[in-house]
Amino acid sequence: MTRLRTLLDDRLFIPAPNGRGVLPTPRAEALIPLVAGVLRQIRAILEPATFDPVSSDRVFTLALEENPAIMLGPSLVQRARAGAPNLRLRLAVPNRKQIPTLLESGDVDIFVGIATGAENAWIGRRLFDDDFATAQRKGHPRGRGPLDLDAFCGAAHLLVSSEGNPFSGFIDRALGAIGRSRLVAMSVQSYAVAPTIVAGSDLLCTLPTRMLRHFDASLDLFAPPISLKTIGISAYWHPRHQEDPGHQWLRAQLFAAAGSVELN
């Protein structure tokens, strides 16, 4: 109090005439609403951050390729809309070289993809594992019998390739390791386009099983006749967002959507 009196050059309080307590000076009375406002701001700073999904109009951005977008997108948007009707989701195709910067800046909230290239500083959680299936159109002239290696290598194939050799991928490398090969008659860059083309042609296409199951009304699925490693899809985010209530809510919706994929 002595320091305030010196700083403000005012006694601030004087003894009451009746000897009981003190009375504020006019300067002290003028400071009361200003001090109250400062105290409210301090309380707001010290209060824990909150997030109300019902009233929030926040925009969240997830960077993910078409394959996990097809599997996670429908369930994620349904869950988000049910709990946060004014919130908006943006699904963006990731540029792997820019992801570290975008996660750190908050321009991307969550990156969804395989572990390759993930930085040690990121926080991650495995969403689901997936294997591969070979798809053909319903009514394919090959019939619906088991797909053996000779039939697989003798058929024309569609390959999804976004980089590198558009007509050779990991399946071709696996075949080459056992002295076999196949004909890749068509190459596309889009996972979403591939099932439509396969459904309208005699091409075969080998893609992640859970994605292909979204198109089982027009496609028959078979186990590939070669051994292929499963792929793990994970979610990654920057540690600076770990405690953010809105980000925690988004992660919960994503994990729930991934759980529904796992059950399919």
C-alpha cells in the first residue's frame, strides 16, 4: 500500500472520522472500476482454456491422402456434425515436405498417413492397420474363383501411382522378387478414381482392403496371390497443440472414426 501511495502521489485511504476503519479518497474511488477490470482479465488468463463444440465455429484442417480420406471422411464428418453443427472440417492433400512447418504453425491440425517420414518431435497414435485386396468388376469374365498367381500375372492391371514410375510399384517389385511379372495396362494418380474404372472394365486393381470395401456393391474382392506387408495409418500432431481443448476434441472424433473403420 505504501508503494502505491508513493507511486500515485495519493494517500488512497484516510482514517474514518469516527475512528472505525478507513475511507477511500476520490483517487481511490476512481481506480476501483479500473482495478476490477484488471482483476477480471487476470482471472481470465488464469482460467483453464475451454472449448464448446456446440457453439464453436472453428475450422480444423487435416492433411491426408485419398486412401485414408475415403475411409475416415464419412464417419468423421458425421460425428463432427452431430456434436458441433457450426464447426467446419477441411481435408487437404498433404505436401510431405511442408507438413512439419504446417503442423508447427497450426495451418494443419493433424497429419494422417504412414509412419515413414514422421518426425520424432511429433505426437502420434496408430489409427488402424490395413492389408490389401485385389478387386475386379462384378461379372468379370474371369469368374469368381480363387485368384492364383498365374491368373493374377496373366490379367491386365490398373495401378495407382502418384510418383515415380507410373507403371511399376511395390507389387511389381514383389513379383520380380519371385521371378514373375504382370501387365499394368493403366495408371492413375487418384485412389478415388480407381474403383470406378475397375467397375467399368476388365482390369484388376490391388488396393487397401478397407478402402475397397466402400465399393463392394460393384466390385468383387480377392486375396492377392502374393505376400504383401500390411500398412499402418497413424495420426500425428505437433506437441504445442497437445493441451488445446479444441484439438483434444478433434482427436477424439478422429479416433472414434478410426475405430468404426477398424470394425468394418
